[in-house]
Amino acid sequence: MKRWAIIGLVVVVFLSLSSVSFAGDRQRGRWEGAAIGLGAVTLYNLFHHGFPLPIIPPHGTYERHIYYHPPVFHEPSGHWEIRREWVPERQERVWIPGHYENGFWVKGHYEVRVYPGYYVERKVWVEDEPPYERSSQLGAGPPAWTPAHGYQDK
């Protein structure tokens, strides 16, 4: 009902303002511009949002609570370990160009350079298995019954 009343009001204002234009009072033109602007804002609000300008509710009669729940963050189960890894030795064949050494010319030749192996410490993420996956393995009992804990089948 409000929508039709606003549309009717806009049509009446539009028809009354579309009369023959004439030079006249500056004040009249100012009020016509204000009326056109108000009609444009009303039409925009009506057709863009589907309802007229918002009405502020009286104080204390209505409260709207918006609860924000932060997203649930699950940390992965596991831990960091520092592991030592062996990097094996490597050999590289290198071309040595011809050069003078102690006053004598040495022809160009290949040399094999050997780089010895060494250890590297790397930080590695180790994931823990959930408890239900550990117990579902076939043939695995509780940890206290394993042979590593002294239980022997006779």
C-alpha cells in the first residue's frame, strides 16, 4: 500500500511540475529542484531496496543483537622434530683451462673434485595419528599388550 501511495505522489508531483516553463522567481525554481531531488531519492530507495526510507524505531522498544562467532580453527595434531639427515658425498668433473705454472705451460685438462658427505639438521613436521586410527589396525592391541612392553605369547 505504501508503495502505491509513493508512486502516486511521485506521479502527481511530476505532472504538476511539467507545466509550461516560464521565467519567474528564483525561489520557485529552487523548491522545484528540491522536490525533484526528493522524488528521485524516494524512487531510488523504493525500487532499489524494495521499501521506503528506513524508519528508526523508538528508543527501548526494539533491540537487535548480532552475535559474531569467530571461525573454528582446528590446529593440526602433530609436532616439529629436528632430524639429522646425511647428505652423501658428490663428485664433480671440472675443466681446468691451460695456464702457466712455475714458468711451465700446463695443458687444459679435467679434474675430479670430491665434496665429502655431511649431516644436515632439518625441521620436520610429524603428524600424529588420531586414536581411533591407531586402534583400528588389524592385529594391534592396546600399547600395554605389545611384545615391546614385555608381553610374550607362549
